[in-house]
Amino acid sequence: MNRARSNTRGILMLTILIAVAVSAVNAAVFVYYPMDIAASWSKRPIYFDTANTNAGGPDLTGTITVELSEEGTVADITVHPSRRGTTLYHNIVKIKNEDTQTYYLWIKVNTAFDDPRISEAVLIVGSAQINLRQTGLTSIGSINQGGELSVSLRLKISSTVQGSDSASMELVYSPQSTETPP
């Protein structure tokens, strides 16, 4: 019995030593190959614009507010819909292409409207409709050289009191359409 224990201990100790030796060898060697990456940025081809839209126009309370970043790559929109019924904000911002090529567009909803009193929240871009009550990525087609797409918002709310909610999304664009953005 003692001999069997001794053999078992010896085999166990040998197994542990081999495992440690193999892991030490695998973790101790790293090979590095050189690689260079050059990045050359330029002006954005796709941007948001409020010219000839209803941005800054009268809202039910206050105004339809659309604030754009300096280059038009960020749009912050604030609206004041009715707490009962459907409110349509038509043509509140435009997406424009000032490049010489066609781009393919998607809207990625990162944070959806989740207040149960909002039964419908739809972003309308051209003829595409994006459900803002669900997160995810939606293709909105393409925009040709010099083209523009109107952006509208439809909210259906049923509430007896005032309230607020928000959603966040990203405009995603690419010169190719064969691969869906991650």
C-alpha cells in the first residue's frame, strides 16, 4: 500500500513538473515582426446639415432644437411632442454627401426609447424607417455624389402627465456595401 502511494505521488509530482516546464516554455518565447501603419485623415464626406429644414422652427413647446458639431458629424436633437397622440417632426435635419462617390448608410441604435408611454418611435431617413424602440443596426440604403436625405421623427405617446425619454444612435457609412458594419 505504501509503495502504491509512493508511486502515485511520484507520478503526480512528475506530471506537475512536466506541466510547469511546458507552460514556462510556451509563455517565455515571443516573436515580434515589424509592421508600419500610416494614417492620413481628411475632411468628412458625409455630414449633417440644417439648411432648408425645420430645425429651429416652432415646436409645441419652444422650438425644434438641432445642434450640430463644427464639421456636422454630430447632431443633437431635442423635440417637445404632445403627450397624447402622434407627433411628426418632418425634415428636421439632412444627411448630405459632398464627395464624388456613393456611400452606403446604416443607423445603429445604441440606446432605445424605453418609456412604455411611447408606443412608437420611428426615425425616417429618406424612405427607410428605423424603430427607435429597439437597439440594432438598420440599412438605410445609399447616398449618391452630391445627394441628400431628409431625416424626420415620428413619436406616438399616451400619457396623462409630462415625461421625457431619450435614445442614442449613430450614422454609419462606408464606400462598400458587401460587408455589414459590426
